[in-house]
Amino acid sequence: MKIKKLLYIIPILILAFSACDYIDEPYTEGNGTVNPTDTVKRKILLEDFTGHQCPNCPAAAVVAHQLEALYPGQIQIVTIHAGFFSQMVSPNYLIDFTCTEGVALDTYFGVSTIGNPNGLVNRKEYSGSRVIGPNDWPSKVAEFLAMEPDADINLGCSYNDGSGAIDLTVDVDFFSDFSNDIMICAFLTEDSIIAYQKNNDPAVGTTPEIANYTHMHVLRGSMNGTWGDTLTTGGVSANDSYQKTINYSISTGTWDTEHMHIVVFIYDATTLEVIQSEEIKLK
Amino acid sequence: MRTLLSVIFIMTFLATGYSQDLLPNSSIQGDFQTDFQYYFEDSLIGAPNVPEKLLSNGYLNLLFTNGNFNAGIRYENYQNVMQGFDPRYEGSGIAYRFAEYKHKDFEITVGNFYEQFGSGMVFRSYEERSLGIDNSVDGIRLKYKPFSGVYLKGFIGKQRFFFDKGPGIVRGIDGELSLNEFIPKLSTSKWRYTIGGSFVSKYQEDKDPIYKLPENVGSWAGRLSLTNGKIIFNTEYAHKINDPSTVNNLIYKDGEALLVNLGYTVKGFGLMLSAKRIDNMSYRSDRTATGNVLMINYLPALTNPHTYTLEAFYPYATQPNGEMGFQGQLSYKIDKGTLLGGKYGTYVALNYSRASSLDMQPINDTTLVMAKGTDGYTSDFFALGDELFFEDFNIEITHKFSSKVKAIGTYALISYNSDVIEGHTDGMFYANVGVLDLTYKVKPKKAIRFEMQHLWCKQDEGNWGMGMIEYSIAPKWFFAVLDNFNYGNPDKDKQLHYYMMSFGYTRNAGRISVSYGKQREGIICVGGVCRNVPASNGFLVSITSNF
């Protein structure tokens, strides 16, 4: 009788042990289908919250750049230095990579209190949180890129070397309806800043710090505030088009304008989710 | 909120006079806890500006029982989340609700539940409120006892993720056989024999465009326990298949863990020896999760959980990616009436624990250890690595001098690898900590207690001194004043005092405590799981009640 009862358990055990997926090498995907050929592509805003004293952050930057390489032109990375790991500490960490807008975003989304590195992918909320770990960025980005674009952004920029004045023109064409107000934001980023960075991943560089780390996509500020301007109120319909001009002046000599970009994105004012993004070199 | 009020109303109705005729023998029990803190910005100690000024965490448990049927809820309120807890808790709602029915040897639970298989190395869902941990499973659990001494459990569900659920499905079965119950001849044996085994699997979709990730990750464990009145021996081995995750840097190596405990206890003497090997055993229902969320398993710490403030400055957090740990504990009572025992006897407790790295070797000449998207490393099961993570040797002596005076003296030598434990790059900290705790009973119910502590450290924040006076009127009142002084901080501007004043009042099943002062930034750990506590300056009020 006991043996008979135990026999009932065997199918459960077989079922349970079959719930395993062993993966054989190579562990990487072929990625033969990731480049859609449509004229307009969905573009993703990836905000990487980091700090020069964050030892795990260089590995996260590698993930962001892997995605940039995998989906050329479709990932706009903004690296935001904020929180504990962005503090300036003598003698090697005396460059202030933070900016008012970056700190405000970090405070609002609560990223550094959860921990660095972490990021936002199009500021979309998943399971009640918008904060996404670096190893989840590829999945979330792939999910977005599998969808048709909802809008297209075209940018034109002129920069006056003498005065530091920037004239940015933005054309937005919508392909989908949105019922809420739409906001537009223009961030200034700077690349190729060589400085110290803490690091604990020997695959990325020397540990415990990299003396000549190349800081990329560093958020330097916004041309129209942390949350941008209203592009339109009361929603939009597919085929609606909007134009916007944004003017801004930077203090000449503060940043290396040869290595600066403007990242522009539009987002739903209610859900905060980014609809489309685009990037243009300052010069 | 309306849902909550409805649930409370229904449960109250069921358990009160109106329902007595309908549901005799029903009862309702509960407990309530709220902590709220008023924050002042303090740039000297690094306490940030808190825009809300006042933050609060609150919890209410209600449990309804009627015969074989139980049902319960927990309402939680974080408005907003107190500093040091994960801000993703923000909000309020019913975070836990369940219904349970028992019939003879069968038990079914639907909704949320906590459960543990063996020592928890393949599955443990639990709540540790002080750390902000709640990985309860929301699903179905069955328990069945087919024969005497045979205990089976099975479950399926998703884990709590703040006020939502994680993306992965977790399912598991566990069987335990008590040989003393199963085999009648052994029922009178002094030895108790128990064997058990578990299997747990998680499912999470693979959407990663870069790596091929396993969607189903299984783990299994086997365990054995032998005890009699004096000797206790238990061991568990766990194995997990490839589970690339954020915690293990996306390596595909299998994981395994072994835990062994051996103890011997007689009156006045106790010895416990424990050892463990943990190799790539982080196991979560979201492979990208970090911090204290969505943990499927629990990896026990083999270190002494210090209670005195300065001894607890440098606590150890279990390293799921790999560690070898050992702990020995010896307790001995020196008989009363002897030179060292005095009139009441003297208790001596010695404890030594050590955790170090695994011996990790590269898988080939061209691949770094722990390189992403590889098999990670190879490791000899019994070989120790070179890197020390943590070491603690401590002694505690408790002696009662008279019916009025009792003293506890402790000394701890701690080595703490901040790079590994905190993920920083500040290197090793070596701390010596001495504590003297004196209690003087003024009257049978009134006592005054003095704590004097000192921490010597040449790294980190340097030396600390601490003094505390506490006056208690049992069982209702206590008053305390303390000061932690970081007089040895290498930065003279940070040689600061951290004062704290507090009092508490207990009445029946209710308790309120109020404290005001400064708290340094630090880490608190429970069972090897830790959270960072930011510096703060302000009032803290805690209220608890059972009913």
C-alpha cells in the first residue's frame, strides 16, 4: 500500500526535474533579426545613473555600449552622475560630473537610494518601479524595439562658437494617438572626458580604479529644464506634426563642445514614458 | 483603501458578537506596528535633507481562525518610505493575504505564504521587516502527510516585489522522512533520524538580445539530521543548474552549497562547529534583481550576530557568489562556589568565525575569472581561496557579583573586507572592540545599566568610544542616554558625537518608544543579509500592539 502511494509521487518528480534548461555554448545569441529596415525606427532613451566612485558602474556602461553597437542609432544614452558615488573625494575624484537636472531626476526616480548602477529605459514602469538593473536593459530595450515607432523626431542645430548660443529646431511627426499632454526635453551630454573611475571588473579595466577612464554621454544639463517644455496639450492624433525651437547658451570654455551632443526626447506628461528620442551632435 | 476597510469590517464581523451564533469558536487576532521618524538635515554627519520631513512605515496583521480554517491579511503603509528602506515600497495596500484549510493530513493554502525547505539553501520565503525583506510567495501551497513520519510539501507562485509581483514563477516540492515515526522499532530510540530532499525551479522568459538565458532554472537539495539529547548533527547539500544573473555577472556555471553543523551539549557546556561552502548560489525569481528582493533561497551566515553597537559596526553579509565559512562556538559555565565562579557561577562564551574566498581558477588561459557570458571559473570543492572576507574572534564573560550587581564583558577582534562585503574599494578594516556592561538592581523592579564600549581601528573612521546609561522600571518603563564618539576619525571635522536619548513605555500588549538623536551611516544585518542605513538626525517613534 505504501509503495503504491509513493508511485503517485513519481510523475510529480519527473515533471519537476524536467523544469530545467541547460544552455550549451555559445552563450550569445545570433542576433540576425534585430535590425528592422523601416525608414523610421523606434529610438530608446537609456538613462544610466552612475558615479565616478561606483566600482560596479563601468560594467554597466559596457552593457549600454553593447546595446548601442547592437542597435546602431537607436539607443540614446544619457549618463547621469548623482548620489553617494558621485561625490567629489580627494585626491583623484575632484571633477564634479553632477548637474542640477541629473540630481533632480535621481531624487525623483529614487535611483541612487536603490543603488548604483541602475537606470531607466524610456522611463517605463515595470512591476511598480521604473528603476532597471543593467543586466535587464537588453531585454527591456529589445521589447521596445520590437514595437513600431509612435513618432519621429528630426533635429537641426546651429552652434555659435563665439557666444555659445545653441539654436535647436525640432520636428515631431506622430504615428499614433496619445490622449495626454506631450512634453519635449533637450539634454546636453559630453563625451570623452578622461578622468578617474572606480572599477571592480577586471574585464573592463584595472581594479580598483581606472586612472584614464573615458566618461561618455555625461549629462551636463538641460536646455529647457529637468522636465522640459510642453510640446502640446490635450493629446495628439496620428499624422499630427509639431515644430519646436529651443534656444540656449552655454558658457564657452566650460565643456568641450567638440564632444557634445543634444539628446531630445518626447514623453507622455502623465505616464512619463518616453515616446521617441533622437540625438544630434552639437557641432 | 475601500477594499481594506471592507476586509477589516468582514473579519471583525466574523469574529465579534454578531457572528458568534453563525461561527462559534471563531477568533480574530492581530498585531500593529508603526515607526515614524522626523528628520533634520545634518551635513556634518551626512544626513540628507528629507523633503517630507516625516516618514513612516506601518503594518497591521489580522488573522481570523475558525476551526480548521484560517485567513489573514497584512496591510502596509509607507508614506513615504523611511530612510534606509527601499523607496520602491512607497504607497499602501494589502501586501499579504491568504486563506488556509486543514483537513486531517492535508493542508491547502491559497494566496501569500512563507515557507522553507530544509535550511533554506534552495527555498526560503520569509519576512524580515527590519531589513525590508518580504519575499512571500503568492500562489498555492499543499502539505500532505501520506503516512506517519512522511511530510510532503509543494507550491507554485510568484514572489512579492514591493506592491507587485516579480516576473518569475517559482515552484517546488519537498519531502521529509522522520525514521523514528516511520519505522515503529525506532520510535523509542534516543537518536532521532530525519532525511529530506527538495526540488525547486523558476521560470522567467528570456528576452535578452545578447545572451541565451535559461528560462527554467532548477535546483535540488538533500539533507540529513541526527540528534540525541547531547549530540546534534545536520547537513545539507544543494545544487543549482546554470543561472546567469546580475549577481553572478551572467556566468553559466552550476552552483552548489554544503552546510554542516555538529554540536555537543551537556549541562554547563556547549560546543557547536559549523562549516559551509557556497559556490555561485544566488537564486532569484528575477535574474536581474539585486539587493534584498526576489530571493528564492537563503544562505545562512556562520558568524556571531553581535548585539553591542560597536561590535556590530562591521557585520558580515553572506557572499552568494562564493565563500568558505567556518564557525566554532564554545560555552562553558564555571560552577558556583569556585574561585572564578563566585556565588552564582560565571558564563564564558568563545566564538570564532571565518569566511574566505573560494579557490577560483580561470576556465582557460584567455578568459578572466567571472567573465560575463562564460562558465566563470573552476573551483576545487575543498580548496580555500587566498582572500579573507571576514574573521571574528570574540569572548563574552557573564558574572553575577551579587543579587544586585551583574556584569558582562566582551572583547572582539574583527577583520572585515569592505571591498567584498560593501562593494567599495576601501580595503581591509581591522577592529578590536571591548565592551563592559554593568547592571545594578536598585530595587527588585528598578535597575540601572551602564554600557562602556570602545573600538580601536586604524582604517575606516578610526577609533570610537561609546557610553550609555539606561534606567528601567520593570515591566513598564525604560529611559536611556547614549553617546557614540568618533574621536579617532582621521578627518578632524568628522570627530563627531552621535547622541541619542530614548524612553519606552509598555502597557499590556502595547509598547511605545521615543528616541531623539543622531545615527551614523552603517550596515545592519540579520542572518547574513544586510541593508545600508543612512545617517540620520531626528525623532523616531515606534508603536507596537498585539490584540
